[in-house]
Amino acid sequence: MLEVKDLRVWFPARTSFWQSLKGVSRYVKAVDGVSFTIKRGEVLALVGESGSGKTTTGKAILRLIEPTSGEVWFEGVNVLSLNKKELKEFRRKAQIIFQDPFESLDPRMTIYDIVAEPLKVNKVYGSADEEYDAVAKALEDVRLVPPEDFMTRFPHELSGGQRQRVAIARALILRPKFIVADEPVSMLDASIRTQILELMEDLRKEYGLTYLFITHDLAQARYTSDRIAVMYLGRIMEIGPTEEVVSNPLHPYTKVLISHVPIPDPKLAKSRKKIDVPGETPSPIDLPPGCRFYPRCPFAREVCKEEPQLIEVEPGRWVSCHLVRS
Amino acid sequence: MKGLKLRLRVLRRRVSNFWRIYRTSKLGLAGLAIILGYVALAVMAPYITPYDPFESVALPFEEPSPQHPLGTDHLGRDLLSELIYGTRVSLMIGLTASFISVMIGTTVGLIAGFFGGKVDTVLMRLTDTFIQMPQLPLMLIFVSILGKGILNIVLAISVVAWTASARIARSLTLSLKERPFVEAARAVGAGSFQILWRHIVPNVFPVIFAYANIAVVDAILSESFLSFIGFGDPRTPSWGMILYFASRSGAMSNGFWWFVIPPGLMIMTLALGFAITNYSLDQVLNPRLRRR
Amino acid sequence: MLLKVRDLRVYYDTVAGVVKAVDGVSLSVERGEIVGLAGESGSGKTTMARAIMRLLPSNARIVSGEIVLDGVDVLSLSESELKDFRWKKVSMVFQGAMNALNPVLRVGEQIAEVLVEKAGYDKRRAWSRVEELFKLVGIDPSRTRDYPHEFSGGMRQRAVIAMAIALNPDLVIADEPVTALDVVVQSKILDLLKRLRDELGISVLLITHDLSVIAEACDRTAIMYAGRIVEYGSTEEVFEEPLHPYTRALISAFPSITGERRSFEPIKGDPPNMLNLPPGCAFHPRCPKAFDKCSKEVPELKEVKGRLVACHLWG
């Protein structure tokens, strides 16, 4: 359904005065050669730490951020070559749910106007009654019932969970097929998280949706996705079926990450072994050539100074590491 | 039908929400009361004035008396009547001049902030030019070119005063356009003008609305000053005009206080009314300033 | 016993009404243990911390209760006595403090300043103590003269912890110390807190919304809901067999990377409105096991199976 090929998003980085005189230009390589596919009806979790480029990837696919290069094929068309009008059509099929439900809703709009906005800007319905019914249905879909109670309210009058439901209703009202969910529950309380994740799963089944689920939380990815792609500094380190990646990570970075994920079980937490790595994730400016993880990798060798390619080492499992070969 | 009912419900809620918070501000209520008092005075002028403000009805420079509570001016006109009619002029000029200047400024600021780049540079340099020019001489030049008369005074004030709202609107727009809800609107297919109209304008409006009160104060003071130094329209009895005649006829040196103090007080009180209304509106419309 | 809080009530007066942020909380912390205080937003956990530090905002009232730290009645301390109390007896790592370091002062300088001002160190001794502290929290001591922006997020958090332990307090209150940090850094900071407990014997009151952080680091755990503690006991027991329905639901809301991929048991409804709490047990409208009594009587915190639980099910 969706195929991303060698996607790159570079932002010009601030250079010092002297550097600019010398004609040095530096780039933040937020996304630097990312490729993956998502099948219809599948949930792919894009997991990474801050600065890994996961959100940038998600937004670049929808062209909310213009990619520097690459291809994004959606139902047979390259999204990156669409003109303005075609892009508008595309956005009826591909939508996004943002991380922060406190910021993604216009504080001066009513819930009705927020949810109706996609209908209005795309001129979906001719009559106000049709629009009203569609908004009511969308609010029912996200279990904000009775919808009449919510339509005239403002975002600040709703709880965090309710706001995220509104954001989901807005994303779904055009009946898209593909949704980028950018950390949809990370700002919510734990008891609300599960409600929203359940809702997203129900809606996925009901409307046959496909999700790109962006998260920093591997445990959450495990519960919500069919496959996981792990990103580090703008590149994908490993892709594979969720359960296999979690129980048997192949890439050293994934191994390290999984060994540090906090476990909500004190006994298991005590008994597991953490893999020690030096330092912290650097910023994606002026990265050295070779494997991104090489400077910190506990298993690094000489060969790692060359850039590894993402290759299939076992059926369905793709790893970008010189040391992991089939 | 359902949609219309919904709109009405929303409108009612917006008004009642606003009033619920505004009500808690004593200062704001006082400001509003002052403004409403002046509006009533302006509307009712023909019915409550004891004399025709253009007619000589007594001897010049009469002291306050039961017949003429605020005395008479240099032509023997009733000063109380003149003051009440003056409310019409001052309010009208204050409101229209601030409306025009805020409209110009907001439009310039919105366009500059939202589209950025060259548009921004050109519009903002223009704004800076206006800011750097001394305001009073500029107004005087405009009035001299356009000629006397209320409308020309309004235009002169607007042309000078729009820059502040342009700056405010621009800086708000710059921060608003980076907010996630704008990105969300873009994601559902909204174009630039739709975003500007549906999201930026409604969020800029409350702040500008609060600011417009200050613009009214400025306009009222500017009008009074222009009239006072002789650039006003002698046929309209504005407060500044009364002061102009008072100074021309030597009311100050002769101790005719009733010719000077009442119009001064009228100007100050109305300006104060708008100023404290602005302060309270700021509190209500910008929740960040609101005390928890 | 190092810290004993008894029946603490802290109310906020707001325009909209009275918020009973902490409403009858009793809690104890022993020497050399890490106690986790977990709860969702608005549960009152940060207010607890601020009350112990005597750093409540001006619209807060302490309605009743007692806080005793190492034999000192905290609530009766005068302003001048508080100067000797904060930093030296108890210190706090505020939420987001790592991003609140003064950007124009060297990191070491900011810690030295605390030593000079609060404990009368002279400059030289202060700097050598800063180096010592850096070593203790795992930062290269040669970097005391770096500016905050030269530090990574994890290092800044370590520096903030170094500042908190600079004057050897008995208790460190850490409010969300690992929120917003990356996984690996998070786990290293938690390891640091455990090491400080073991090496220095300090106690930590770790406030967090994240139960997996609690499970990783805390010896005992208190779960708060709507201004009250609903369950308090050893972390292992609480996680092994949660007795309060809220604890149970909250634990099941945290996905795990290990073990069976069990399904969530979503908690229905929204967190309560703190201005208008439901009568009886504040959790009863969301509780799957609620019965008649739950909506009428506020359950007391009682000892059940060697820990404290506030639930009518354990009548």
C-alpha cells in the first residue's frame, strides 16, 4: 500500500559566521535514506529515541515537511511528485494524528468546527445538514456520545483523552485509508492511554485502516503493531515482525535499547541484564561516515566504518549491520 | 436547520463564557460603565441638553449658575450643552479612527507574518518608516494637505496610528502559524487562505480587540490635541475645540476654570474608561495573564 | 523512620473553588530506601512533595496533618529554620530542572553557589566538593567548568542530582526525574539513584506517573488517586498482587517488553474533576468492583496482607 524508498530530509543547520564565509554548509540529516513498506491493513511501528527522525519521517510521507529526496509510493502514485491539487486529493486518503491533543486543536474553535473542518476545506457536502450528520457520526465513532453534548464545547473544556478522541474524529471524517499516528498517547495519563489505543484498534478493524504508529516506547509498540522498524539517527536499523524483534533483536542497537526498556515488573526488572553503552545519542549534525551506531556500539569492528545496508537476513527480517548476516 | 441551531447555541455560550469571566473584574466593569455612560450621553444629547450648543444664550464667560450649570463660553453658549454634544464627536472620532487604523494594521501584520519572505520585508520596512517618523508633525501635515473637517482628522489619525497593530498582528501570526493546530489544518487539506481565515484571524482577533481600546484612547487624545492647537473643525463642538477656544479667549489667565476643567475631565475619564477596559479584556481574552 | 507524614491535607483556593489536592495522606519513608509515589496527573503527588519541602504556592493551605523528618516537625519551622532544613535535610530535584540550569553560568559554578550560600563553604573547598560530587554522580570531574549547553540531557540530569545531594541531605525528593529522557539514559539515571541509596544511605522519594520506572527503582510504592493514597506496600508485593482495583488497572495499563503479551484492561471513564470529587471512594465511578458502600463511605487506609490499602473490598 505504501512504499518509502530512500527518503531523505535534510535541514540546513546553523553555521558559524566563519564557516559561512568559507562556504561550508552543514545539514541536520534528520532522515537519511529510509526505506520501508507497509501492507494494507497492517500496523507498522516506527520506534526511535528523540532525534531519531521518526516524526520527521511520518510527516515527510504526508508532505507536511518537504523531503529532500526519495520516493513515497501510495497506491501506485509517487506522493512526492503530486501537484497542489493532487496533494489535496491525497490528503483525503492519508491522515495524521498528532502527539499533543492540547496543541493540535484550535483553542478558539468548537469541537463541531474542528471535526467539520476537513469537510469544509474539501467541500465534501453541499448542505449543512449532511455535514452535521457526518460530524455527529464521527463523534460517535470515537465514542464521544451523545455527540450533541460535545459539539458546542471548546477544547479546553475537555479532558486530554477526550481531546485526542476529537483529533481522531477529525482525522477519520474524510474516511482515509492510511493514518500516521505520531505518538498519539504519549501526552496522556496511563489509564487513558489504553482507552485510546483500544479505540484506534477498533477503528482500524471497522474501517480497514493502515497505521504508521510512531512511538518512542518499544513496549507500547509491542502491543500495538504487527511489525516494528527501529530508527537511530535518521536511519532504520532493523525491521521485522514485532514479536520476533522484541524477543530476539538482531541489531546491536535494538539489543541495547531492549535491554534498557523499563519493565513494569520488579522481579523481572531486577533479574534482567542491561547491555552497557557509552554516551548518549548525538545530534544528527555532521555525522561520521559508516554505521550510525558504530561510535557507541559494544560490538563494533573495523568494517563498521563503512555504511551498512538494510538487507534481509532472515525471511521478513531486515537488519542494517555488518555483523548480522544470514 | 440543525447547523443553524448549533451556531446559535455556540454564540450564546461564547457570550456567556466571556461575560462570566469579564464579570469578575471590577476594573473592567467600571471601564465598561464609563464607556456605556458616554455612549448614552452621546445618543441622548438632543434630549438632555438644556440649550442648543451652537446658539448664544447668555452673556460670554458667565460663571456656573442654576441656569447654566457649567457657565458659558466666549460667545455666551451653554458649556454643558457643548460638552454633551462634544461626546458625540470624541466618541465617533475615537471609534472610527481606531477601527480604521486597527484594520489597516492588522491586515498588514497578518499578511507580513503569514507569508513571510519578501512580502514581510517590504511591509515591515514600510511600517518601520512610519514608526520612525514623528507622529504629531505627520498628523499635522496630513490635516494640512487634506484640509480641516472631522473625516480628515479621522484619516490623519488612522494613517499615523496603524503601525502598532501591524506589529502586534505580525508577531502573533508568526507564532500562531507554527502551532500544531495549523499543521493539523494543513494536513486535512486546508490552503493558505483557509488557514489564515479560519485559524490565524480568530486567534489574532481577541488580542487586537483588546488593543483597539488603547487605539481609541490614542485617537481621542490626538483629536483633542489637534483641535486644541487649531487644526480642528470650528463648527463641531468637540472637547478639544472647547479647549482651543478657551485658550484663544484667555480663559486660563482670567481664571474661567469652568471653561477649561470640565472638557479636560471629560477627555481624561473617557480615555481612562477605554484604558481599563483594555486591561481587563487582556486578562479575559489572554488566559495566560489570567490569575489562577 | 526518616520521614513520617500523618493525615496531611493540602487544599488550593482557586477562582473555580477549592481543590483538595492532598486529602488525608499518611506516608512513611525509612532511611536508605527509595519510595515511589505514583499517580496520574492531578493525583496530588507533586503537592505532597512541595508540602514536605514547604514550597507550596501562595494559594495553598495546609488544612491539617503533620510532617516529621528525622524528628523535626516540618510544618512548624520558621522561615529562618527552613534555610537550615532545605538542602541539608531534604532537597528536591524538580521536574524539568535539568532544563532550568542557568545557561550563562558554568554547571560547576551553580553547584558551588549552593555550597557557598547554604553552607558557608569557601570558594576553593566548594570547587573541590563539586569535583567530588561529579565523580559521585558519574560525570568526568574535568567538566565542572562546562556550560549547561555543552552537557547532554543525561549529564544535566546528573548535575541536578549532584546539586541535590551537595549538602548530604537525608532525603531527596525527585519529581519525574527521568521523564522526557531517552530509554538508555533513563535506565542509567535510575541506576544512579539506586547507587546513591546504597553508597550514601540516602532516601529517595521518587515521584512519577510511570509505573515501569517504579518497578525498576523503588523498594516500596505508594499509589495515589485523587489526593489520597490507595495502596502502599513493598514494590514487589504491590506488583505481584495488587489489592486495590485502581492499582490493578493501572499496572495492567503498562505494556511490557517481556513476558506474555496480555491484553489491556482499560479503565473506563476519565480521571475525576478535582473540583467536584465523587462521594465515597473517588475511584468508584470507574471501578469494576464497586458496590453500594463505595459511593457512600470514603474507605480508610487499612493494613491488609502486610501493606496498606484503602478499599472497601478489604473491609
